[in-house]
Amino acid sequence: MIRALRFLFMIALAGLMACGGGFFYIKDKANAPGLNTQSTRVLIEPGLGVSAIAARLKTADVIAEPLVFRIWARLTEAHTKLRAGEYELPARASVVDILNILQSGKTVVHKLTIAEGLTVTEALLIVQDAEGLEGPITAIPNEGWLLPETYHFAWGETRNDLIGRMADDMGEVLAKVWDERPEDYALKSAEEVLILASIVEKETGIAAERPKIAAVFLNRLKRGMRLQSDPTVVYVLTDGGGALGRALNREDLKIDSPYNTYRVFGLPPAPIANPGRAALEAVVHPDTTSALYFVADGSGGHVFANTLKEHNKNVRKWRVIKRQRAD
């Protein structure tokens, strides 16, 4: 009887030692450096089980033995805490490292930049082509109502959700700028600020010029003068598609459209692009000037004039510069 008990004890002890040895073997394997020699992005979709995740990591050449990943995930109960998303796995990440990352929820952050002055059509093309976003674009915002900015998003966010954020941000910025307007302000609504800011945005890419160009347009509105802004005509000719690809001619300026500020008085009925914060602020905080005209100066900026006579002189100078460049 005693001999039999000793035999059973020895078998149990051997089993425990084998289990312990197996545990430490798996532990060593789980802590060993991974295969990838550089950081690797891996996408874990919702609903993927630990076996499917292990297979994906193997396919991505991140781990050598999926079995080790599966066993260690279950031994540590990490398999119940893995979170979906796109992850950046550092070079030589071990199974332990990978499981910690997949439990953290710290997914890859994507960036998408909408530049100032793009039309809604141009902006939506960027959103459509952005990697990591999902779903079709079904919510088309009105022209001018997307705030130019760099936006951050995680894999799986829908395009409509991102567009909604852009529109919400524009609404917040516009409301804030409108609240800053002076008491004797010429424009009647935040929407008019948005319209004029879109024109200012398209007229110049030089930040320092925006308040002065805004002042010129406000001065013209106060005097009942047409704005005579080329970008408004371009918007009509391209149907809001962006750049025209050629210079405007005299016939273009005669086009019959409420957006053609060479023909109509006042502002066009809606924005012609998505203005940035600086353009919005320039319209509410314009420079103090009597200037009523401006024309390109040949260096990327503009020269301003208070009188038509002075402006015509500046226009002649600009035409000479254009002819010299054409030769």
C-alpha cells in the first residue's frame, strides 16, 4: 500500500514538474523578440478570435509560432481583453508586448488635412480617398461649411462622421468669430461673414494680406460698388470644381450668374470655398484703410489703391510684368 502511494506521488510530482517546465518554456517563447525588423501595422477587425489574430500576426511576419500566442493569451486571460483596431507593432515585439498593445486600445491615429480655400467638391474627394475611413459619402454639406484643418481619426470611422465633425467645427468657429464683430459692423449675419471670407481666402494665400483685402471688399460694399472678384467668376465656370486652368477673359466676366460679382451688386448667394479661421477673422477684424482696389504685384502679393486712377496705373504695371514673363 505504501509502495503504491509512493508511486502515485512520484507520478504526480513528475506531472507537476512537466507542467511547470512547459509553463516556463511557453513563457520564454512569449517573451522572445519577434520577427519583424521594423514597425508593422496590423488591423484587428471586430469579432476576430485569438486564433484568427494569431494567424494574422503570423502572416504579417510578426510572430513565428501562433500556438505560443494562443496559449499565452489564454494563460494570462488576455484573450478576453483584446480590442479591435489598427495597431502599430514595434520592431521585434514579443508576444507579451503584442498582447499588451492589443489590450491597450491605443490604435494608429490617421491624419487628414483640408487646406484653406478648397471647395466642398475638392474636400470631399480628399475624404473619399483617405485610407482608413469607411462607408460612402451620403451627407453632402453646403459650400463653405467645412472647416479647413488637420483632422485625426482612427481606422473604421465613417466618412460621414468625419464630414460631420468638419461641419460642426466650422459652425463653432464661425459663431465665435461672429460674436467678436464690432458694433457698427457692415455685414448682417454670420453667413455673410462666411461668404466674404471665402472670397478673401481665394483672393490671396498671404496671411498678412487677408485683413486688407477684406477691408477693400467691405469698403466697396459700403459704397454700393460691385466686388469684381475674379474667384467668384471662376467658381461659376468650374461649377465649384476648383481651379480653372487658364486666365479669365472678357467674355467670362459677362457670364450671367448670381455669383458673378462683376455683374451683381453685393455678395454672392453662398460661399465659393471653405475659408480658414484666419480669413474669417480677417473679415470681422479688417484693416483700417480707404483702399478700394487691388491687383497682383508680380511677386505673389497685391498692390492696393484708393482711387481708380491709381489702380489703373497699377494694372498697367501688372500687364507689363505679364508680357515680360510671356516673352
